[in-house]
Amino acid sequence: MRPLRWTAALLSALGLALGSAHARDFYQGKTLKIIVGYSAGGGYDVYARLLARHLGRHIPGNPAVVVANLPGASSLLSLRYLDSTAPKDGTVIDAFDSAQIDNSRLTPELVKIDFRKFNWIGSISENLPVCYAWHTLGVTNLAQLKAHGVVHIGRTSPGSSADIEQKILKHIFKIDVQSVAGYAGSTESELAVERGELDGGCNSWSSLPANWISGNKIRPLLRLSDGTAPDLPAGVPNALDIAPSERDRAIIRQLTASGAIGKPFVASLGVPADRVKILRDGFMGTMKDPLFLADAKRLRSPVSPKTAEQAIAIVNRIYAAPADIVAAAKAMATTE
């Protein structure tokens, strides 16, 4: 009986080895597509294209890597495509707005997606959301912004990161925000700021135009993260530090929890496990690549990666939040 067991074990190991070899050969001559749930030029798009320039070197077979934009419903359209008609063979991954993870917990009747049911690839960077005013508004802090009166800020659509950040500004810090919807992405809303249509915005610091920072064209007033950046002026208050109450602080944490995996990438749950492993290994290999890191620095795109396992742990914590805090956060997120 013992030789039979040895034979079975040997055949099993051989099968695994052949399967692994087949998976490594799969990407030879293939094209890997990164779908971006927003328009070209915004923060999610910049990170996706940054990844696309380097990822292929870290995947066996060195596939070509291309980016395709599929904006709509604050990136939900791209997630629905990934889950429905996109190929399930490991040739398509998606970059989406991480705020939709929070929304799936707050408004599951609208965001009918369970983010635990994706093959997570990883995250390039945490979000550092900052609310700012254009320099011509003449304000330098939240108190002055509150005294100013109505402030016009752009957003893509309800449920986007910018929308949630604006609502924190409005409902917790009592700024009279007039939200202007309909922008396809952050690039379009930034152009509107420059044209004088908007007074400012709430966006990821790294996605804001570099000439705005170097030219002192904006006044950063509030950050919604514990993080910071080398070119973020000192003294910009953290919303968690100046929240009016402990309950407000808990609501902010719930509404911004997904910011820890701010620039995520996922594949369909239908992708074979061996190809998922290749994508995950390739992703993390890219995160350590000196050429990738130099490219990211040139673009002012901070890199603070999360593995698939780390991202999944954050998602699980979001879904395990206390019901009363979720209810309070939902009330804020769904109120204009």
C-alpha cells in the first residue's frame, strides 16, 4: 500500500507542477487590460497607467498591459463589467473608487456588490484626501471658509469619494457646501475650478495638479486621513483630530475607512487561482521595482502598497462595523 501512496503523492505533485507551468505560460503573447472606472487624467487613471508601464515585466510571459477607461456611476460601471461580461481568464483587472466599499456597507440597496467576493490583487497607495479652496476665494482656514457662506464644490456623482468628503465638510464641520454634480472625473472638476465655476474641492492630494501646489494656487484646509505628504503644507488639520465629538470621529472613520486601500485593483472571482497568484506576485514585485518607484516619484504619486491579504482584512473590518455607527454614517452619506 505504501508504494501506491507514494505514487499518488508523486502524481499529485507532478500535476501541481504542470498546472503551475501552464499558468506561467498563459500570459505569453497575451494583453492584460486594466479597466479604470473614471475618465482619463484623474488620480485613479494616473495610478493605473503607472502600473501598466511596469507590471508586464513582473508577470511570466511579459504580457502587454493596456489601460481602458470605463467611467460611470462613480466607477460602479467598471465593477459591473468586471463581474458580468469581462473575460474571467485573468486578462482583465479593475481600478475603482475605494469609497464604493464603504457605500456597499452603507447603502447595499444601491451598491449591490460584496467586495469580499472579488479576487483582490492589491493596492498601490493609501488615499490622502484634502479639502481645499482656490486662492482667489481669500480663505486660509476652516473658520474663514465657514464665514464665507456658500462654497461651490464639484463631484462626479453621489457616492464618490469626493461626494463623501464634501458631506463630512458640510454636516460635521458645518461648511455651507453647494455640491455641483455631473463631472466625469477629477480632471474635469479641476478645470472648472480654474475657470472659476467652482470655489474648491475635496480630492486626493497626489492627484491635484503639481502646478497648483508649486504655484500656491490652492489653500488646503482639511485632510481626512492620518497620512501626510512631503509637499502638503504644515498645519493642515486632520478631521479626526478636530471632530466636534467622539461620535463624529467614529462616523468619519466609517466613511473614510476604505481610504487605507485608496487605489485598489481587483480581478473577477472567476479567475483561476493560479493566475490570481501570478497577478498578485507580479503586482507586489512591481511595487518594489526601482524603475516603477522612480516613475511614481516623478508623477508625485506616493506609493504605500497593500497586499491582497491586507486589503481583504480592511474590507472585512468595514463590513464588521457596529450597526449604530453604520446607520449614522449612512444618514450622512445619503443626505444632501
